[in-house]
Amino acid sequence: MHDVNILDELPIETGAFYVMDRGYVDFERLYRFTLNAAFFVTRSKTNLRLQRRYSHPVDKSTGVISDTR
């Protein structure tokens, strides 16, 4: 079984944050997190094509690099 398939089995807890590697970037599967009011953080794949919608200022002294959506 490929690692990303575990997202189909993972119970999603409302309000929880899930941190995962880029191997788990599968937007159909990750949409379940949105539907369950949970959050995910992942690194993007090098071939990901996206367009930033907006950004918020951040205090970089906290370790956060950016807040972009």
C-alpha cells in the first residue's frame, strides 16, 4: 500500500492539526480535513502549480515564515 492511502483510513478529529510530508499531497483526500473542520500542513511538491490568493503579515521571530492562502 502506498503511504498516501492511509489518509482513507485516518480518523479525522474536528479542530485537530495534521502535519505530513509532501508524499501525502492528494487534494481529493485532503479535502476530507476541510469537510471535518480539521487542518493540515504539508510541504508542496516541486511540480505543484498554484496561485496565492492573499497573505497576512507574520511575526517571523515566532518561527512562522509566511501565512499565505
